[in-house]
Amino acid sequence: MDFISGIVGAVNNVLYQPYVVPLLLIAVGIYFTFRTKFMQVGMFAEMFRVIKERPKSENGVSSFGALMVSTASRVGTGNIIGVSTAICTGGPGALFWMWITAILGGANAFVESTLAQIYKKKDENDGTYYGGPSFYMRDALGQRWLGVIFAILIIFTYAVGYNMLAAFNLQSTFAAFSFYNKSTPYIIGIILAVLFGIIIIGGAKRLIKVTEYLVPLMGVIYIIVSIVVLVLNAKALGTMFSMIFSSAFDFKSIFGGFTGSCIMWGLKRGLYSNEAGMGSAPNAAARADVSHPVKQGLVQTLSVFIDTLLICSATAFMCLSTLDVTPTADVAGAAYVQACMASSLGGFGPVFLSIAMSLFAFTTLIGNYSYCEGCLNFIINRDATKTEVLIFRCIATFLIFLGAISTAGLVWDTADMAQGLMVVTNIPSIAILGGAACKCLADYKKQRAEGKDPVFKAADIGLDPEKLDCWK
């Protein structure tokens, strides 16, 4: 385990140098923000309008359904444990840099999801759609080998890194209770793995139905509780915002140790939470049955905002407004959030957090896994057999148990490494291909200005319809 941890740590030391993952995410995010004329702000209202579009076919996935799958993956333990870790390790200013990551990342999310829609494929058996970065790397860049590498990285990130981390984070929230002992992680791991195994036997359609109900429910309840805590701590709000902004712009500390600074922790945990630019959500976006690719681009940008600007902020505000609990590296993770909630809400706080984490973690596990089987099919260049799928699902289920009994350092570092590798593969690809998404956006705006419900045709932006499955 020490050997594995050493390798993972060495890779992370390279990936999170200022000129690698941070530069890619921020520079390309700024580029697409200007290229799309600040669509994150200018088209904010339009994001809510397009959610209501219904699929054209009976088996099609709605915009809302695709939003819920991607949000189920984004909104999870990172919104609680990830935020706590960022604040306790990088300082309160990490929250500000998480916001920046989300705002700039919204442009990256728009481009990658719009590209996934443009290059999506249609299943001839049931008429549903599928796709993602592997497909636009193959069909638009002409590099199937790169698509295969990316598909492997998605499976490694979501079935291994993120799902193991979600399982660990869930069991760690129970450490605050008197019944927690050495066997508790094993018990929770078994329960979680069994429930997950039962769900995934139902297939992708059931995954979507489960998340459509659980994601909005858990999100609304969590926001309500956070508002209650803020009201109870209203006198501390001024101090809270002062802490956030003074820490965010303490450049002497930041440049004195960049890898441990609030910027780096905000970027790492912001990326872990909202996944913008990683190339994960486009796999859900490609499934949507919509009349124009831009509609899913807008929906996925909204998903980034829901995750970071709303739910991550809710966690951070609850904690930072509780001034009698100091964020330190010793309490990073569930312990800090539980102490803050206990201070404001008494015994109800830790209990509520454990319930919230159970819902967050479970929907995260489902949303994460939903990306993986399609990637397996892409890698082997055919549909996996029932036996192959069963073996794949059994391995994914065992990894959840393994994550629950692992150590914090290993699961966090593995997740950081996996997401960083996805970024350095996907971001350069969308930087090269992003012109098509920008032309698509211009076509959408033109039709909306004419009072139309936009309908996309590939030829209208200079793409060869014969090279696409859809949009002819």
C-alpha cells in the first residue's frame, strides 16, 4: 500500500503543478468564456427554460433526466467532505476559488456537452442515444486510440477512484457516533455494496429513474437545513465573508506554497465536486433526446452551478458561520462539518449529516457507474456480453466495499490523480474541437432571435451530415 501511495503521490505532484491541470482548466475556461460571449451569465435564464423539453421518442431520455444523472454524479460527498477538506487544509479562501472553478468551468462544461450531443450515436435496437468524449475524440479528431485511453480513464476514475472515495466518505460520517468501531466500516461497506449491486442489475434506465427522484429531494432538504443554520448564525455572516475573501487574496501565503494553497485546494475540490471539463457529464448529455445540441450544453452548465455555487456554498456557509469551531487539518472531512452542525443544531446535526451523506453517496455511486458500461463497450468495440457485464458489475460492487475499508489518504489521492488524468486528456481535445460548439451556439441564438424553438441541422454549421449518426 505504501508503494502504491508513493506512485499516486508522485503522479499528483506532476499533475497539480501550476502549469498542468490548473493552467489547462483556467486558461481554456477563460478562452471559452470569451468565445461564447459569457454564455454562463447571458444565457442563465435559458438554462431553466430548456430543462422542460420532453424527448421526441418514447424511449428517449429527457433534458431533465440527463441533468439528474450528471447532477447525481456531481452532487455527492464532495459537496460535504470535499468542501470541508478544502477549507480545513487550504483555508476559507478555497471556497472563493471553487466558485471561480465553477464559473469558468461552466464554459468548459457547455462546450464538452454540446460536442457530445453533436457526435452522439443512435442505438438501432431501442432508438436511444449514447456518446461522450471518446466518440468525439474518435469521430472528430480521428483518434480512436485517444478515445480508448479516455474510456479507460473514466472507468478508473468513476468505478475505482470516485466510488471508492464516496464509500469511504459515507462510512467516515458515522465515526462521530458511539457505536462506531473497527468493524463499522466493514458493515457499512457490505450494506452499501449489496444495495448498489441490487440497483445496477436494473440497467441504465432504472439508474435514471432512481436519480430523478433522489437528487432533487436530497438537494432541497440540504439547502433548507443550511438556511436554518445561517439564520441561527446571522450575526457571524460579516465575519464569514471577511474570512473567505481575505484568505482568497492572501497572495503571500499562496505563492509561498502553491500546492497547499487555497487556490490549489479550491481547484482540486471544485473539480472533484463539479467535474467541469473532465469529460464525464458529456456521457450523460449525449443520452438526451433534444432538438438542438446547445440545449444539453446549457443544461450541463446549470448542473455545474447547482453543484458548486449552490450546494458546496451551503456546506461552506454552514461551517464558516459557526465561529466557535475552528477549521484545522486535524478535523478535515466529516468531523469538521459534524462539529459545526452540532454547535448550531445540537444532536440533530450529526444525525442529519449522516442521513444526507447516505443519500448523497448512494446517488453518487449510481450516477458514477452509469458512465462506465458505455465506456467498456467503446474499449472492446462491441456490446459486452451478459457474462462480461455481470463480471464488470461484480468488480464495481466489490470496489465499493473496498473503498469503505480503505484509508483517507489513499482514496483521496487516487481520486485526485484519476480526475487530473481525465483533464489532461479531455481539455486539449475540446480546445481543438470547440469551434463546432461555438458555431452551434451561434445557430441556436439566431433561431431563438427569430422566435423559433431551435432545431439543429449539421450542415447549417458546415459539418458533413454523412459523418454523423444524427442531425442530418
